[in-house]
Amino acid sequence: MLLVAIGMASVGCAAFRHKSPIPEAVATCRQYSREGVTAMETGHWSEAESLLRQALGASPTDADTRRHLAETLWTRGEHEEAITHMKSAAELEPNNPEAAVRYGEMLLARGRYDDALEQARIALQINQRLASAWALRGRAHHSLGD
């Protein structure tokens, strides 16, 4: 009984606090983002782009939404804008090596080999065992003639 009382005292009132709802902007962003991803999955790229842009309007710092919008734009051939959104997503999540790799892959596809190599380096600093980061590094070096 004493241990339970000590445990409850160390937790304090936080154990009884009711979680507050998420901000409306975040909820709106998530809703549009989910709908946008569904549109992506069904190949409705224009609709996906519109929904994802609405999601970003509600919450511009949502990295997932930025990544999805980047992929949608990339598929539609809007490569430079896609790169801009993927860069933002990678910056919003600096500890996400997959975002750095995807950003690097986009850069590599556009002939920006040194920048792609830098993204591979960043990803490998986060996770030395990430195969996609090593592959990006190898393709970037190959493209540079190394």
C-alpha cells in the first residue's frame, strides 16, 4: 500500500488530467492529408494535390503532408516545386533519414549530384545502416564520376 501511495505521489495530478483535444488546425490538416493520401493511392493526382495544399494551409509545418505533396508534385512532373516541399519536410524532421534520402533522390534525378551526396551524408549520420542512404551515396558518387 505504501508503494502505491509513493507511486501515485510521484506521478502527481498528471495521472488524473484529461488530455485536451488537438488544435483545430492540426485536426483539419490531418483530415485533408488523409483524404489527399487516399486520392494519391487511387491515382487522382490533381485531387490529391488540392487536398494536400489545403492541409498545408491549415498546418504549414506538417512534415508528413509536405512529403505527400512533394510525391504528388513529383508524379505530376512538377519537379522543382516537389524538391522545395521535400526539402521543407526534411528540415522539419531533421532526425528522419528517409526524408533526407528521398530529398537526395529527387536532387540526384535533377542532376544536383553534390547536393544529393550531402543528403546521403546527412542520412548516414542519423542511421549508418540505412541501405537506401548507402545506395544514394553510391549513385551520387557514380554520377560525379567517382
